[in-house]
Amino acid sequence: MRRSGRIVVLSLALLGAGSALPAQDVPARGLAFWTLVPAASIQELATSTAGAPRFAVGIQRATFRLGIGVGYLTVRSTDHQEYAGGGGSDDRTTATLMQIGPTAIVDVWRSPDSRTCGNVSGGASIGRVRTSSHSSDTFGYSSDSKARGTVVSYHVALGADHFLSPHFAIGAEAGFARSHLSDLKDTVDPTDKTGFGAGGTYTALRVTLVF
């Protein structure tokens, strides 16, 4: 009887201790901020930056994340040449891209504790690109040119997230992004137009903060 009584007391104590333990933390819901960190290769840096804005702000809900993506990119290049008979030339070019558009992440699988999830993501954006160039040489020649155009981009990807805490998650995504530049017009000669498209696969780490 004493042994049975002790077992009952111990069982009740364990049940009481278990009920006193905090519940498993689940991902928070509310204002969210997430960013993509592309792989180190030049191709993937260019693809993920031009085709999918790397920063987004929006809302986190139980099974989806919806927001607005914002992208900004500046590229500068210089080219110096020296002539065989003396002297040389310098060419400098700057290109700036700004884009904005909707983006969404939808969960298609979640772990029992909701902390790990697999998802699909996608988005589209529209932006403006501006370029300027300057050329000069030691013989007194100098020229400047500027151009502006519109960029339309989209991306689709598969990914996953794991919430290390209710307010912080780390994950990754892999997908395809494409951008199309239309009517890049020279501001001096509007009849001079350029257009091109580029696309490719990309991989990126994804970091999420929920407030």
C-alpha cells in the first residue's frame, strides 16, 4: 500500500510539473521583415538582385507571408586605356536600378510544432533604371550620355524556414528569376532605344523578423 501510494503521489507530482512547463513557442504573427542573402557567385548575385527585390516588409500569418519587396542596386565601372604612342582614355559608367512590387510566401507543409515549414514564394516588380557615362582622353575629346528605362521582373521559388524563436527565422530558397528592360532611351537622343531580357536560377538564404 505504501509503495502504491508513493507511485500515485509521484505520478500526480509529475503531472503537476508537466502542466507547469511553458507551452512550445509558436511563430509570432504580425509585422514582418525579411531579406534574401544571395549566393556568392556573380551570376546569382545579379539574378537575385535584378529579378527579386532582396528586402521586403509585410505581414506574417499562420500559413502565409505577404508583403512589398523593395530593391536598389548601383553598379559602377571604369575603363582606362593607354595608347601605344602616349596618352590614354578613361570611360566611366554608372547604372542605378530601383524597383518595387508585391511578394508572397505560402506554406505548403508545417511541422507539428509549426516551427519548421516548407513553402513556395513568388513576386513581381517594376522599376526604373538610369545610366550615365563619361568618356575623355588626353587629346581633349570628351563626351557624356545618359539614359533611362523601365524594368519588369518576376521570380518563383521553393524554400523552407525554421523559427529559432517566435520572432526570428532562418531559411533558404531556390528558384528562377527574370528581368526585362524595355525602352532604355538616351536623354539626348530619344530615338536611340535599347531593350533586353535576362533570366536564370538563383539560391539565397532567407532571414525573417516578426514583430
